[in-house]
Amino acid sequence: MYTGKHARLRPLQPAFIMASTGETVTYRELEARSNRLAHLFRQRGLKRLDHYSIFMENNSRYLETCGAGERSGLYFTCVNSYLTAGELAYILNNSQSRLLITSLAKLDVAREALKEAPTIELCIVADGPGESERIVGLAEATAGLPATPIADECVGTAMLYSSGTTGRPKGILRPLPEQPPVQQLPIFDFLEKLWRYREGMIYLSPAPLYHSAPQAAVNLTIRVGGTAIIMENFDPERYLQLVEQWGITHTQLVPTMFSRMLKLPEEIRTRYDLSSLEVAIHAAAPCPAQVKEDMIKWWGPIIHEYYGATEGLGFTACDSAQWLAHRGTVGKVLFGDLHILDENMQPCPVGTAGTVWFKTGSPFEYFNDPERTREARSADGTMSTVGDVGYVDADGYLYLTDRATFMIISGGVNIYPQECENLLITHPKVADAAVFGVPNPDLGEEVKAVIQPMSGITPGPALEEELIAFCRQSLARQKVPRSIDFEKELPRLPTGKLYKRLLRDRYWGNKTSRIV
């Protein structure tokens, strides 16, 4: 969130506005806050390439805690604000963070985590007072420090962690060149052009700021001189209201947000003026084709999709016209060198699914984890994968079928559950769906669905029968769930990713799953 240029050009323009309270922070104020915190980092001995962590909900102090690191040459880890104390302590220790920034709302969890994180020298409460030498308030800690830049400014960046949906989260470390913070990293130059960011844009951010996509989107908004509207939490009608209220031009969402807005009553969906929208981007999780089609019909051809892991291996993208011509694609390669390979690392024919590999577009390693870095790379070290499965069509468009991690092997047949999930989510009585393999003594595994019903829908045998029959209409017999269970809410991360491992593990218990 480098603000130096725009703090001079447009000091009184809002850099961001909090959606629920209307609290506004100008470029001048954000610049001053970021500089004071950068001075505190240096005062506490943090030098270029050192690490610190941020553990907060979306609030009005979040962006300065990132901005200070971006102009101090530091790696900052934005931690999932829903983690437990033990999970937070793991990341603090694994990232070798020397400092933790948290909020009053998260202080109890942070305080517990600190007991297991001896390397944290200082914990800063961003929106409240301190309580000890180790836990201090941001205002008091930065009082009297200069609002001007530190003498040795250099660019820093986020070291984010994988979401941990298939195991322990991993820190994704990229090389950090020695250059001034006014000069952004090449990946951000690429995204700025792709996402059509421009001076004066108004960006609506409905997702948690600890995730890589909102991090990049809000960062770029501020770098080009726009204004970001930050939602504390996503609500489908409130989102539409904010588009009209602020004349939103750009936004980025996840497919579950699309689904929730599409299931609003017609009179609510048509109540708000959305004509200001220029670009709506989505990523982070698979988007059912019917959901995407319905969104394009509603919002027009402004919806852009991209696929890329936080690791930055490669990048594909498509606009609405390209997607409509290649229904279900996640786009063509724009960054990196794509290869679809079978289990023997041989190229798959066009239209045949295999593991998605990239000759790495952007160097990375898993921090403090050489073994997992090796596992993500080919034997010769030239290619990397995050375990996604997909195929390429004759025109070079990529289609994802699933994560290899969640492939179901039933009677020797490989089944990718994403197809069934995408179908179930389109049913009017389904709010969310997870499909995975569970033990079967004859087949090894069988297909299980777990459903979150829409509000007001009663779960039970009748709904189970209805949904299984619905699946039979469109899916081959072996892909249809043999049984369906119901949950009040599925463990989906606010970033849009389904935390399917938590559900699946309940059914496997102590049995040895063939799913890695």
C-alpha cells in the first residue's frame, strides 16, 4: 500500500472507506500512519528481509500495517483471522516473525498464541491500549515518531500462507529485490494492466484482507490513486447496496458470493443500480458454469476470471466473451508455461485430464520447508504444481476438473467431485455443497455429499432423495452421491475455499485413506 506519490498529489482524497461505519482515511493520513509504523519497526531492530505477522479482522488499521512493511523491506504474513491460538502460534513460529500486530477483537486468541511463540518480541494492538511491556498499543508505541519516510526505504512484500485445506499451511516466499517502494514488483505491473485498474477507480473489497487476492487488489487500487471501500463482512444485499451508494467501478469476488446474490429474491436483485461497474473479477475457487452464466446475464460482459495459485507458478485468465465461447474454462495462459502431465510425467493429449504443471513463472519456495518445496517440483526442478487437475482444449484454454488431493477412487474408477459439487450448488434448496470419498469395504471409496440447505429448508430423507435424483439427471451413475448428510454450515473459508479436509476426516477416522 505505497502512498507516497498520492499523498502529495491527492492528500485529502479517501484512500479507503470502511463500509459499515463510513470511517474514511485519506492518502495523507495513511501515509503518515504507515511511516510512523515503519519508524517503529526500525526502532525495534527489524531490518530488510525480517518477518512480522498481522492477525486481525478487516478494520481501519489493517492497510497501514501492511503499508509499513511494504516500505521497510520486510516480509509480512497476513494470518487467517479465524485461526485458533495453536494454529496462529504455528504460523508465528514457522514464519520466524519477530513482531505480531493484532486487534482488540483478536487479542484473546493472540495472547494465548504468544505463550507458544517465544520469538515474538512485541505484540502491537492496532486499535486499543497496551497492557504490558510485550503487548503495547499502536498509538502509544508510535507517538512522537516521524510521519515522514524512514531513511532506508526499500520494497517489502507479503509472505502469505497456503490456506491449509489439505494439510499444514505453508509460507510462500518470493525473492525480494532491493528497490525503492515506489517501484512495485513485476507481478503487480502485470495485474494492474490485466484488471484494467485506473486512476480514480472505486474498488469494492468484500473479502478478508488477509487473503492474497484482496491484498493485491486493494494494494493496486491505492497505488493507482483510487479509493477502496472495505466491507468488514460480506452480505449479499449490502454488497449490491454499496455498489449503488459509492458508484463502484471495480470489484473482485469468489463464486460463493455470486451464488448468494443470485439466490436473493428478484425484487432485491433488481432494486439497486449496478451500472457503474466496469470490471468484476472472480477467482480462488471453482465457479459452477451455470452460476457464471447467470451472472453474465445479470451484470453483462464485465466478468473476468483468472486462475493462479498464491505460489505464482503461472496464471490464466479470460473475459466474459472468451468464457462464453469456451464454457467452463479458467482461461488461457498469460504468465508461465503450462503442461498437463500424466502420472508418468508424460504430456496428456488435448482434452485429457492430468496434473497441471507450470514451468515456474515466478520463483518461490515454501519457507523453512525444503521437503515440501521439493514435493511441489518436478524431478529436474524445472516445473511446479499445487496438485490441481485439468485439461486443455484445442484452442489452448485450460479447464480445471479438481484437486488431485480430493480425487475419489471407487472400484478402480477415478472420480473428481468438483463436477458434482458444481451441479448441487445450482439446486434452489442448496446453499453450499461438499463432495468427497468415504470408506466402502467393496469399492475402497464411495461418493458422499454433505449439504448446507438454504434457510427455511428442512433437511432429511425427502431432501436427500430429491438431490440424489437431481444428480442422476446429469451425472454418470458412479459420480452420483450414494448418500447425503446435512450440516447447518459448511467449513468454507471467507476467501471462498472449502475446508473439505475437516469434513472428510470425520468419515475416515483412523482408517487409512487412499487420498493423500
